[in-house]
Amino acid sequence: MDLSSFCTREVVGIDANASLRDAAALMCDEHVGALVVVTSDDPPQVVGLVTDRDLTLEVIGRGETRADVRIGDLAKQPPLAVRESATLREAVMSMEEGGVRRLLVVDDDGGVVGLVSADDLLEALSQEFASLARALRKGIAQEKSGRAVASVAARTRIVYPAYGSVAMG
């Protein structure tokens, strides 16, 4: 499974010169937790990534509410990125190495095609685990349907001493 199958394709960008207030309002309007910070060039170039957590910890938590602070000043530069053909494992390793919760997903030319979050990875992993659980249940059902029930004489129950006690013999 590669990242192209479950990354968020609708990436919201913001100009690096935008105000912190504009960035927060855009996150609210678009219902996103991260913005891709770009230049005003044509085509725009990615300069960083800003998350709702960045705004909370770096701005509100540190009192950085000056009007001259731009969202580009807050952006993680450069943002970590993985190719859309990367595996789930590669994305997890990139997040671990970078200490981040989101990665840009790029094509072979470096063009942004999406964004993947730790939440996205957890959801993909949970779907894989659910498939594995279904496979195990199906195997057990097939075993039960293909075998006659054997009658087994009752066995003596073996009792172990409680944890931490010494068996008397």
C-alpha cells in the first residue's frame, strides 16, 4: 500500500507573507489542521508547513502576537516530504526521524500531490489489522466446517500456584 491511496489530496496553501490571523482564519474556514506555506512566485514554491499546533504553541503559548510576524516566519522549513509511492513504513519512519506528525506527499517531479498525517497512517494501519483479523476468523471458520468434532475425555485440570508463591511438593 503506497501513500497515494490514502493521503489527503486537497492541500490548502497560504502565502508566506500572510498574517498569523489570516492563517488561523483559513484553517478555520477550510477545516484543516495544516497549511502549506508558499511563495507568491508563479508557480508557487513550498517554503514550509504550519500546523494548528504550531500556532498554539509558538504563537499563543509564547505570546508572539505582534502584527509584524508572518506565517512564513513560523513555517517548518523545509517541510519533510515523501514520494507518493512511499510505503506506510517509510512514511512512519520519516515522521519518527523528523519528529513531525504530517508530511507532504510529492510526485517524482517534486510537485505536491497531498498531505499525510499521523491520523491517516493510524487509520490505514487499523484497516490492515481489521483485514488480518477477518482473514484469521475466516480460516478458523473453514477449519471448523471441514472437521468433525472430536469427543475428548475430560482431563484432570492442572492448577498452578498463584504468582509469586512457592509450589509445595
